[in-house]
Amino acid sequence: MKNPWKRNSKINPQREEGTRQINTEVLHALIKAKLPTAEMSVVLTVISKTWGFNLKSKAMKVSQMAELTGFTGRAIQKATAALVEKRIIVTENKKSTNPGSPLNEYLFNKHYDTWKTENKKRVNHSSKGEPQFRLRANHSSPPSFKETYYRNYIPQPQNLPESSPKKGTPPHLNGEEQSGFYLTKKKRKLHGKRLASFERFWESFAYKKDKANAADAWMDIPQLTNSLVETICKAAQKEAAARQKKLNKGLTPIYAQGWISARRWEDEADEPLNGKSLTPEEILKKHGITS
């Protein structure tokens, strides 16, 4: 079989230039271990630096591991801790003469039957002699749709009774998690009072399209005081009331994002009062400017 990418390559590695030998059983065990990319990179690096040089263990700095694997030092430390917990590698802290990156000695555990990697089923026999199956809790199952939804958008609790919650009630509604957030289009977290004020505006504006972009525009409002929220929500209600007239005329309603970005709540500041146009002096006075 021909390699279609060979003609595009500028290198041609050969076996005679150097190889790394690994026991077949150990290789198959690693294939079945289902390790994340960073953990597999650390394992292969440890094997290369030990078995590749006929060594049982090798002392290396985290910065060296990062350079060899292409991962950050923080990712290397996290992957190493996970591999130690899974009993795939063994580490020991070493005193380094040079300050900087931590120095650890790494050893690969070739006894793969002692690894703790997969969600294997274990059989426990009850007192009645019937087998009971349990799943090991090394890896959690993928999050459900409900868990993913509550993780990305958790509304604030609303006047819930202090009695015991109903079965199946989300944790944040039980009072266990009060700090919910809404993920905007730019992946920013809108939470706290600003989230509550945004939800109030969203209900007042009553044109519920493109909420994620509207949330970004809301986050960009500087110095969002309570009085400003009141002003914005009142103007949003007026915009909602006048929207049907625009639709009847065949006009396209403005989205909340554009309405917020253009600060349309300020549009009414200089409108005629009681049918009379304001003088320049009256307009300056409305804005708190005195001549």
C-alpha cells in the first residue's frame, strides 16, 4: 500500500536511526486505557526516557516534560497527578540544585493489572447469594442535557419555600448554589445583580430574539445603577408598546442588542413636553448642565 502523503514530506525516518522497544502486552494495555491526550503524552515520554535508555526511572523537570510534549507545565502537573492516582506512573520529588521548575523522578509501572483506569464492573455477592453489580467511580459519566443546561444557564431562585425540596429539583433551586450565571455570545458569564437586571430588561423589552448578543451589550453598559435600570426598563416597556405599530407599517423591529448598544433609553430625553418643544436652556437643564 502506498502512502499518498510521502511525496509531500520533507523527512524520511528510518528504523536504523533509532527505535523505542515496548512490551506488546503493555502496549495493548495502554491502548485500552483510554487515557486523555496529555496523560498519554506524559506516559510515552516517561517510557521513552527510561526504557529507551535501559533505565528504570528518570529525573526530569516539569519544564522538560512540557518541552517534549508540547503541553503547558500546569497541564503536565495535572496529567502527572492523574497518572499517579491511576497507578500508571510513580513519581518522587527530588531536590534541584537550580531554582525554577520542580524536579521529579518518574517510573513507569509496567504491572498493568494494578492500574485503575476503566469503569470495570465488579461483582459483590449479597447475603442471599445473588450477585450485585456496581460501577467503579474512577470516571464520571458524561453530563446529561439537564446538567449541561443548568451549567450554562442557571436562573436566580425565586421565592421558594424553605420546606424540603421536591425530588428531582435542580441543586441551585434547593439553595445549594445561589451564584447562577448566563453565558453570553462572547462566552462571558453574566451573573449576580447584573444578571437579575438583564432578566428584568428582557421581560420589559418583550422582543425575545438574539438573547446572547443582547447579554453582551448589557455587560458593556458602564456604571449600571439601580436608577439607570429603572430608566432603561421603563423605556423598554414603551418600546414594546410601540412595536406593534411599527409592524403594522411593515417596519422591522429593533433587536435588544442594537437597542442597548445605541442607548435608546435616552431617546425620550429631548422630546417635546406637553406638545411644546424644549428650548436649548431647558435641554441643558434636563441634563444637569447650567450655563
